[in-house]
Amino acid sequence: MSDKPRVFVSRVIPDVGLDRLREHCDVEVWPKPTPPRRDTLLDKVRGCHGLVTMLSDKIDESVLNTAGDGLKVVANYAVGYNNIDVAACRERGVAVGNTPDVLTDATADVAALLMLAAARCVTPAAASVRDGGWKTWAPMDHLGVELVGKTVGVIGLGRIGRAFAERCRGGWGMNVLYTANSPKPDADRDLGARRVELDELLAESDFVSLHCPLTEATAHLIDAPALARMKPTAVLVNTARGEVIDQEALHAALKENVIFAAGLDVTTPEPLPTDSPLLGLSNCVVLPHIGSATRHARGGMAIMAADNVLAGLAGHPLPHPVG
Ligand code: NAP
């Protein structure tokens, strides 16, 4: 057995990160296209010094206990880290890292893509081409809503929220409203953005896009009363986490035209079952959590995760710590 530190990587990630880890560590990579089951994950982390985890891996007390005292670092291959019990890691002196910034543009692009796709009825329009519904140029079919000069409400004006707001401001001359924990004077100055209460944002916005982390405060932030506050012409976009929306309430709101449409990159659960009622709606676009899915972003994330692991194993501060 090698005397190198042992690292478990719970999915195949780009070689640019794995190669970096393999130079210094004994690396085991979970090779399958689906995540390890819980019992397998527990088995794999036993005796590990470092972990590279995905948002589908719940890293809690039992994982930490099973890994044992040798565990020094958990490097999440994501910017969101709601899958990790950070407090439990801290108690044990296990460092936790994530992969911010490198995926900001890719994710903001997907939010813009979903906003356009939902606004312009892409789901039923594209389906009609395939299923023979496209009989002729039709003056009254697939009528969407326009973006220019409208108001966008960004819930969580952090890295991705700001990048999305820049696209909305620069591309379509939108007015930007936002919520965040703290004021963002740079965005106020550069984008003419205005921080408002959530209720005002919901009532005033033509497009509402979610960019906050999933926390106790944001779980089901968008519930039935919140949806009822939105304009009947409004489009809701979620590239944050599925649980930020009460999905049953969203289904009802879309079905009853309480809002115009929604575009979702994240759902509850993931993957969304193919018989989910959301998928039966023509005014809902759903993507399989592809916000960061560009070669550039995923490669960068692999390097950052590897650097986090190597720093943690060496007892150094992580280059990309959470919190
Ligand atoms: P970030 O820079 O930390 O931004 C999060 C923003 O949310 C911050 O501005 C924060 O305010 C704000 N916020 C926190 N709690 C809030 C609340 N209760 N109400 C309103 N705003 C709140 O994070 P990021 O890098 O932009 O990433 C945001 C999230 O996107 C991640 O947590 C992750 O879940 C998701 N994500 C998804 C994908 C995907 O593939 N779909 C990819 C990357 C990230 P303050 O700045 O004032 O603290």
C-alpha cells in the first residue's frame, strides 16, 4: 500500500484536475455515470484523507465519522455547498472548499438562455416542429413576451446574479431590481440596480431569476404566496437550487397561468422523474442542471478542487474555502 494520502473523487472529472491530484496522492475515482449509492460512498471514504465531492453527495456526520480522523479536506466540485455539513466539518478540523467564479459566466448564460426560452415559448414551439404541429406560419401561435426595457428581479446579487444582471442590462436595457443580504453599491452605480424587499421585487419584475444559495432562509422562498405576488406575464428562472422553489406551488401557478412561464436548470429531485407534472406543461422549460457545463468551467473547477485538496492535505489554508 502506498504511503501517499488517499483521496476519493466521487465522479469522473476532467483530467486536468485528476492528473494534478495523482502526482501527490493515491486517487480513487468513482467511474460510473451515476453517483455512488450511500452505502458505497460510506465504504469509499473510509480511511481517506481528502474527498472531491459532487452536489449529489451528502457529506454529513456519518460520512465524516466513517472517513475517520485522517480526513483533512472536502473539496466540493461546485460553488454551492448545501450538500455539506460545514459546521460538522469545522468541528473536526476538516477544511471545506468550493469552486467559485470559474463557472459564473457559464451559469449566468444558462439563466439568460432559460429566460429567453421561457419568454419565447421554446418548449411548445420546438415540440411542434418534431410532432407535426407546425402546419404553416401561424400569426397567433407561440406568442411570447419581449425583454427590451423590461424589469428583471435578481434574487441574490452575488457573482452569478451580477453576471446575469449585466447581461440583462447590457443586452436588453432592462431595469434591475435585486435582493441580497447586503447592499451592492457597485451594482447600483454600474447597472442602475436598486435593492428592494422581496415582495416589491416580485410585484414589479417582468422576469425573476434566482441566484441565492440554498439555506434555511431560502428554502421554498418562492412559494404559492410569492408566486401570487408576481405579474401574470412574469417569467421565473431558477439556476440556483431546486429547493428554493416550492415546486408543487410552481406547477399550480404555471397551470393556472398565475405567471406566464418558468425556466428551470435545477429541480427537486434531480433528476426530475420523467412523469413529473412539470414536464407536461407547455410553459415550463427544464434543463438537467447544466449551468456550469462548459469545458472551460468544468476544467477550471477540476483544477480548483485539486488545489483545494492539495492545500488541505498540506495543512495550508485552502485557496478556495467556503464561507
Ligand atoms: P454568491 O456569489 O455567494 O452569491 C449568492 C448571493 O445570494 C449573495 O449576493 C448573497 O447576498 C445572496 N443571498 C444569500 N442569502 C440570501 C437571501 N436569503 N435572499 C436573497 N439573497 C441572498 O454565489 P454564486 O457564485 O453567485 O452562486 C449562487 C448559487 O448558484 C450557488 O449557491 C449555487 O447553489 C447556484 N449555482 C448553480 C449552478 C448550476 O449549475 N445551475 C452553478 C453554479 C452555482 P450577500 O452577497 O449580501 O451575502
